[in-house]
Amino acid sequence: MRFAVCNEMFGKKSIEWVFQFAAETGFSGVEIAPFTLAESVTKISRERRKEIRAAAKKAGVEILGLHWLLVSPKGLSMTSLDDEVRKKTLEYFCELIEFCADLGGSIMVVGSPKQRGVPDGIPRDRIWRIARQFFLECVPVAKRRTVTICIEPLAREETNFINTAAEAIKLIDEIASPYFKLHLDVKAMHDEARPIEGIIESSRGYLTHFHANDSNRKGPGLGDTDFLPIFRALKQIGYDGYVSMEPFDYEPDPITIAKDGLAYLKKCHASATL
């Protein structure tokens, strides 16, 4: 298991600064939110992409992939009933796949709660079919660029579509591609009725990426969430991917959260014997 940090928590710090800080702190990778680099990745030149990739290599960290995919440009939606909006979103999503691969990344986390909802009065199964078709059209591009799209179950307060790991796994089974897998987030799993360890155990064979944060939206170790049983469950299913730190509350400050959070995660990981 390796540890990464998400770049958006550092605000306006340059991506080069984030790479260097991550390496010096002990992270193996950095996960990038595209909106922190540009409103649209189509505005990031080939030369700049090469510079970003080279900066990560120079610092000694891996760019593992992307998350917060559809925050910008404005007006995107994977599940819109408007064909033109959905077409525009599909085109941009495919651009994100290209961008991720150009940076050397291999993971794309599909959170984007506001861009995947079920509109009021619309049958859920209709939106399910729309979402399934959307991802079926993305998968060939992901396969060509060796990028894995990871669907993320999110809490009901954030979205009304794909709220449990079981729902995500159902969609994954229907897509039936090694390039469409599962992402789990600790904060989001707290919204499910099942214990987190049980969710992880039922995700064996599907789980490809993992976000570490507390139920209070702070960094790991800054709330009531005990990560020891979480790491035991991850080890039990043979998970060997990244555990990426993604807090939403940056108190006391991002640097302290990153350093203390990583120390806490490594301690729990080391103690999680089977």
C-alpha cells in the first residue's frame, strides 16, 4: 500500500511546490484536481503537460491520477436529459482521460456529485441507463490510454445517484471492463448502514483506489474514525493500491494535516496485522 495526497488542499500553491512538499513529507504520490490547474484541461498545452510530468519525476513522486473531474468547465452533467449537455460532458471526460495519461496517471475518480444526479420526477432506471451508456462510451478511450475509471459512491447529502458500494458494483458489473472499477471514500462510507470494514470486504476484486478522510470531513486522525480496522480490512482483501488523503476541512492548516495525517495512516497501517 502506498500513500498519496490530493493537491487541492494546498490552495494556490503551484503543482511543482505540491510535488516537492509531498516527496519531502513522505508521500509516494500526488492526486490532481484538474480545476486547480486550469478551467479546462484543453487549455493545458502539450508542453505544459510534459513539464508537470517532469516536475513530479524530478521531485520523486508519482502522479497517480485525477479526481474532482467535472467541477469545471461549468454546465457539465453525465446524467443530463439534454443530449447536447451530455455530449459536451462526454467529450470533456474523454479529454480528461487523455490529460490523465499524458501526465503519467492511471486512475480517474468519478465523484462529481452535482454532475451525476437524478432530476426530480425522472425515473431512476432511466438515469441509470443514461449513466451506463455514458461510461460505455468512455471505456474504449480509457482502455487505449491505460487509465482506470473509478466510480465513487457518495453520501446522500451530496448526490442522489450511486450512494452505496453495492450500487457502484452493480454498475461495474454491467459495464464489465477492467478499466471501470470501484473507488471508496471513508467519509462517504459513513453514510451507509453497514460497517466500513464490511463494505471493504464486499468490494474484493472491485476496489482500485481509496480516499482517507474522517467522518467530520477533516484529515485522518483528526476525528473519531479509527483507521486500524479499516487497514485490517484493506489488507484482508489484498488491496495494494494507493490510500490518498482527501480532507475537506483544512483546519488547523493543510501542511499540519498532511504531515500528521500521513504519520497516523502509516502507524495504523503498520499495526494492522491479520
